[in-house]
Amino acid sequence: MILNTLKLGNFRVFRGDHEIDLTPEGPSGQKPIILFGGLNGAGKTSILTAVRLTLYGRRILGAKVSSEEYFQYLADCIHKPSGAERAPNSAYVRLMFSDSRGGQQHDYDVVRSWFRDTSGAVTENLQITRDEEVLSNLSHEQNQSFLNDLIPLGIADLFFFDGEKIAELAESKGNAALADAIQRLLGLDLVNKLRADLGVYIRNHSKGRLPEAIRQEAESLEAEYERRYAAYQHELESKEKLEDQLHNLRADIARLEQKIEAHGGAWYENQAAEKERMERLLAEQEIIRSQIRSLKGSLYPLALAPTALGTLLAQLDAESSFRTQLVTHQAAKRQAKALRNELAGALQGKEGLLDQAIEKAFGKNLKPPKKVEMVHDISDREIENLRHQITVEAPKQKKEVDELEKQLENLRHKISECATNLERAPDEQRIKPLYEQLTEAQIKQGRLNSQIEEKRENSKRELRAAMDCIRKLRKLEAEHQHQSDNVHAIEMAKSAREMLASYSNQAKISKIHELEYHFGESFKRLTRKWHNSLIPKIDPNTFGVQLAYSDGRIIEREQLSAGEKQIYATAMLEALGQASGRRLPIIIDTPLGRLDSKHRARVTENYFPNASHQVVLLSTDTEIRINEVAKAFKDAISKTYSLNFSNNSGETILVKGYF
């Protein structure tokens, strides 16, 4: 199957008529990739939705959606222009594709259009053209059945999917998502329906001659089963609706987070911390400045004039020495005079010898010291105190001031950086409403997760109750089977049911083995090297997937990172597609949303170029960077488109080229 052209008319963000060529260029499979680029809200999901809506109509919303809900959905899909421009009252989606059946190729042109009248009522029209001939003999419902048979929705879900939603295959508690995919892949849902119909036949024909009390008990069990099973389906449908809401909410949260980031949200989030940091830095700055002022008002200035202070100390030392010498000289003179007077009488006539002896004894102390001008005339103790302050304390305080100045300069840089960060923070009035919206959305997300889990548990409870009714019915039938008028027919029906059960089991086991092989090869190809020895095993009863290394070590799905879970889900979808045996195009919206750079590189190089003969990718600018992808990916690209949304006109413009 090849998707050739998609046409949109006033569909969602696409105003007016748009025609998109999707045909791959070159020989089949060599250049399969059609790459769309667009920011969030630019219309990527609208393209995937348009393809699915064209083919499946109401069924894309779920099996239990009412006509009223579906028509409201169609009304909401009509383009809504911004400003005062009048909104259109009709829209259409149109898909032209070719498909081969029984060795013969057919060209199809499917148009789904709808019109909303002045009362708000919506009218839908579906037209199918095959090989340029309109299938005019089919009613609307028959046209839809024709498309359903051509490409079953259960199969298409394995090929047309949202990259964010596929992680459910890896994240869902239990294995319901994988079990559902395998059931649809094998057509076991039809087998189960046939078995259920045979069960109804058996019960109805087993009532022939049953006693009234037994018949009433059987009818009561049947009614209880129908009620419980209807409740089970209702809970499942409610869960699916909630999951759709959750998916849309996650997209809204992502858009809000991007908008907050674009408005400087990171700076706003740190604003309080930056203000606190600024206050702390300013207080620390003031403390250091106070310490510097104190030191500079003390002995620090003495350290700034070492030459002058050296001269001062020399002068003080000279004055101190002169005083000491003068005192010594004066003391020597007194002692010499006293000695001379004492010895003068005894050495009368020998005064010359006496003077020589005294001069020799007192030496130079008798000579007056060299005169020094007394400038400062302070005590020796004061001189030593001053010397200590000049030579020890002042240099020490200078060293402290120098260190504090360094700290102060470092603080100035930090304060400047902090001030810059505070200036970058957006105005609170602009960004606070965005944070309020984000908080509200996150609270709603938590509520939805709780509601989904509640619906899941409710559905399990109702299903167990329904199955309990079936077991009781079978036991009742077995006990009273001999009283029926249709024993042979009942036996044949039971044999058919058993045969279908055996067929279902054998087909399931066979296909699971094939699925294990394809999944293992794909997972090894897409994930990192250290997972190359993983061997997958799928339980045919629970559909649980076990990943084990060749040495026996087990990896639980819960141990996988968010990116590895998406790789897991992608590999499982590729395996399911290969096991289906159908050659269908692949359309992936948000293909690399949860993957890190290494996983993205492996997926773009090893998966997309070989995933199918036609691969339509709907990517954001951060997922696929065309200048960074592998050559194998670039060589596989046929066409590129950019989706540019205009806030002024409220529409998306489609242009050739990628970002």
C-alpha cells in the first residue's frame, strides 16, 4: 500500500485547501521517508488524525462513542480562524492511495466531508472512488465497512501511531496493551466472538426441557453476565477516554513547559533563591568592608610607608643609643671624680699616674658621646612598642586587608552575576499565570492517573464477575444437559467451541514465536550495545514479556528508562507489523520524544530507513536535527515539509523543506 496524496480543507489548524504529496521517490523502499517538521501545536498530529479519520471515521474515537459525540468532534475539527474573520461551516479530509489485492493493484480516492448548519447540526458524507469509479451503490455504513475490511483498524493501529502513546506497550501495568495487539493481529477477537456466539447457542438450546427453576436460574446468570460484561466494557471505554485526555493533557503540559522556558522560566524558578543569595552576598560584602575599614583605621597605614618608617626607627634607635651613652658617660665621670678624690691624699704627688689609671679603667665612657638631635624623645619602651607595631602588626594587618580585598573582589563578581540573573527573570505578572496553569494541569494529570487506575481495577473486577457467571452457567448446563431436546446439536456446538479454542491457542503460540524473533532482532538493533545478548520470551497465556541475558539474568520492564521503554515499544510495534504480513506505510507522530541522543541516533539510522517502503515522520525541531542524523537516514529521505503556525492568523502554512 502507498499513500499518494493527502488533501485537507479547513481541517483543524489548516485553513482553506491544502494538498500534500506523500509519494516516495525512487525505486520502492530506497527513499521511503517523508519528513514533516513542526513545533508543538503546528499541526503534526492533525496530519496523522486526518489519515485515520479519512479511513475510519467515528472508530478512531473508540467503539462506544455516540453519534452525538462524534459529530461534536467533527464540528470541533472545522478550522477556527483568529480574530473577527468568519469561521467556515464545512471541512474535509481526502486520502488518495494505491493497494494491491490478489496480485491486482487498485487506486483509491476516499473523501470524508462534513457540514455544520446554522443550528449546529453536523452532516457527514463519505465517498470512495476505486480506479476512477465511484462506489455509488454503497450506503454510508457500507462504505465504512468496505474501508474497515480493506485496512482493519486493529492492523492500522500497528502502523499509524503516536510515538508518545506507544510507550503504553512498555508502561502499562500487566500486559493488556500487548495482549490486545496480538489478539487483533491474529484475528483472535473474531474467533473469541464466534466462541461466545456458540456459547449463547448452547445455552439457548439447553433450556428445552429444563425445570422452570433451573431455567430461571440460567436466565438470571445470563442477565447477570450481560450486565457485568457491559459494565466491564463501559469501564474499559471510560479508561480509554481518560487515557486520551491524559495524552492531550501531557501535550498541553509540554507546551506550557516550553512556553515557560521561552519566557525565561528557569530564571523565574531560581528568582527566590537568587534574591536570597544576593542578600547573603551583600551582607557578607558589608561584613568584609567593615573589617577592612577597621583594619585601615588601625595599624594598616603604617605598612604603606616602609621607607619613612625605616628612617623613623633609625632615628629612634640613634636617640635611644645617645641617651644610653650619655647616661653611661655621666655615671663614669661621677665615679672617676669620686675615685680621684678618694685617692688624692694617698697618692699625693702622683696625680698623673692616678689620672692614667682612672682613664684606663673607665675607657671611652669618660669621653662625651657624639651629639644626636633629640627629635622624638620617647622612652625605650615606647620605641619597642612602636617597632613591634611597625615591623609585626602593621604587615600582618596589611596581609589581612589584601586577603579581604581579594574576597571582596570575588564577592563583587558574584553579586554582578547574581544581579544579571535577577535581571533575566521575567516579570512575575507575565509568567505567574503560566505557572498557575502548569500547576493546575499537573494536578489534573495526577487525578487522571488515579481515575485511570480506578477504571482499570473496576474493569478487572467486572470481568472477573462476568467470568464467574459463565463458569456457573457452564456448570449448570453440564448438570442438566441430559434434559435438553437438542443434545446432538449442543454436542456439535461444544466440539466447535473446543476446536476454536485449540485453534486459537495453537495460532497464538505459533505467532508468538515469530513475534519473539522479530522483537529480539529489532530491540537489539535499536538499543545500546550492552543489550545485544537479550533474549525475549512472551508468555502465551499472560502475554508477559521477559527480557533475559544469555547468562540467565532477567531485566524487568520497570527497570528500563523512559527512553528504553520507548525503544521497547517501538521494537514491539515493528515486530507486530512484520508478523502481520501486511505491507502498509508507517506514520509516526512525535517519533523520538523520550529518547536520549544515543538512542535517537540508533533509531534514525537503524529503524526509520528500513521500517517500511513508506515512512511518514512528524517531528519537532528537537527530535530530528537534519544536520546531525546519519547518512543512511538522509539518503532515505524523499520529501521534507515544514509546518509553520501563525499566531496572528491562527493557521498553519505548509512549505517544502525541513526547518
